[in-house]
Amino acid sequence: MKLLFYAAKIYDRKSFDPLLEKYKDVEIDYIDHELEPITAALAKGYDAVCAFVSADVGAKTLEVLKENGVNIVLMRCAGFNNVDVEKAKELGIIVKRVPGYSPESVAELAMALALAANRRLYKAYNKVRENDYSLKGLRGVNFYEKTAGIVGTGKIGAAMCRICRGFGMRVIAYDVYENPDLKDFVEYVSLDELLAQSDLISLHCPLLDSTYHMINLENIKKMKDGVILVNTSRGALVDTNELIEGIRMKKFLGIGLDVYEEETGNVYEDRSDDIMEHSVTARLLAFPNVIITSHQGFYTMEALASIAETTLYNLMEAKEGRKDGNDVA
């Protein structure tokens, strides 16, 4: 099986190459280019392609892949909102993903962002580097005995619930499907109740039509004053322009974002020499209570190993035509 690996980074090679001893029938070629319509033709002669969350796996890309004999798309991530699922089914292209890769890796980053935003760790670090040891602008709050509201209680959300419980927080949650494993310490409430009661809100749900821009100005107004908001799930869960309006209303004590609407074209790239004149991200970073990271929730040794193992397992399953919980199309 020949696999063309798009948008490859050094850490990808280090994670996947050792597994080729186990998957001896697999041959991987790595390229720097992102998967999109113009680069899809590079996959001619390959059995499958591997893409990440920032790829364009829309209708045109899928059509080009099909024209060039590619029938398997492996997403090395959990999210697949960038995949035209219906088009893939129409073309007979198998699409598989990695639904669970060390949920703790993302949940731990979510808590790290919450703590950093609360205690202004990024600001404190820079102040001390400049020999400024004053405490101005660094005051936070205790998480102990506060209320954590977790939106989405799948594997990652469940891990975040357990972390918050470890901090001595009351944990409430909102999800269409309640997780029975959490019922001993998590109270499920409506979204409106969660927004109104939570001191910390952490988003861990998929991007669907029903969740698109679920954090908008209307819902921000329902939140407590001084709330901390964290998003390590999907950028478009939050309406960024309305989030900025909420910040200007002084609604938030802190905001931590590992994902955001404008991240395509930014994440995993060095844009330090660019002038980003119309960047929403730059506007967010202008606020002293906002911390943004570069979609790095997956970036632990354990998660990378799990992603590589599951992706190559998915390739073998697709080759044999077997369906399982990793199928998107």
C-alpha cells in the first residue's frame, strides 16, 4: 500500500516511521504541501492519502483524488468538518479518522490554558524577563470550590471533568448524550444553566450545524461576569467577532484558545515576519486577558504515537473493506 502523507512535519516522520516495521506492506512518502485541490493530483499512483485537520478535503479535492485512483483518505485527527462527507460517499472514497488519541493530552492543555489565563502566566513571564516584579495585572481567582462547565462530555470532555474535579471544583456539563461514567460527580444541566452558573467554561464538542457559533454574543451575555472561557475543540464553535465584543464588555476574566476561526493558514507556520493587517487573531492578542496557542492539544509523545498507530490501522482496515467506529465515509 502506497501512502502519500501531506503537510508532513518532522514529528510526523518520527511517529510513523518506526511503525513501518509492523506494517511492512505500507510505503509512505512525505511531502510538505497541504492537501487541497491543486495538490491532490500529486497522489496519482498512490492507494491512499493522509491529511490533517487544516487540509481542504472538499468536493473538488475528492474529485481530483478519485480521478487519480485514490480511494482512501486517512485523517490523522479527530475532527472532520473539513471533509465533504457526502461527496466522499458519492465517489466511493473511504474516509477514516482518529476519534480518540490520548484525550488527556487535550484536556490537560485546556486546564493549562485556563490556569494561564486566570493567573496571567504569559504576562508574568514577560514582566519578570524585563526585571519588572510588580504584581499589577496578575490577580486571578481560586478554582477551588468554583463551578466548571464542560460543554461536550466525550473522551476529552470527560478527561477535563476529572481534572476539574481534582481541583476541587463543582463540575456541571451539557451534552446531547450524557456520559454514564461521569454521573457520580457531574451534574448535567441545560446549556443556558451552564452558561449562567459556570466560573470556567471549557468547550469539548464537535463542530456541527447545531454547534456552529454556539458561543455568540447572545450566549456570552448569559455568562457570569468574570468567567474564563477555554476552547481546545473547534474554532468555529466561537463567533470570534462577537467574542471580541464580549471582551470589550469586560465579560471575561480570561480566555484561552488553542483553536480559532482564522487558524487555517496560521497553524504550524512561522508568520513572524508577516504583517497581518486584517487579522482577527491579532485583534484578540491585543487584549491582556487572552492567550492563544497554535492548535497543539494533540502535541504530546503519547498522542502522536496513538495517532500514528490508529492511522496505519485504519489503512489496513480500509484496504480490507472493514468498517468500524473510525469511519467518516
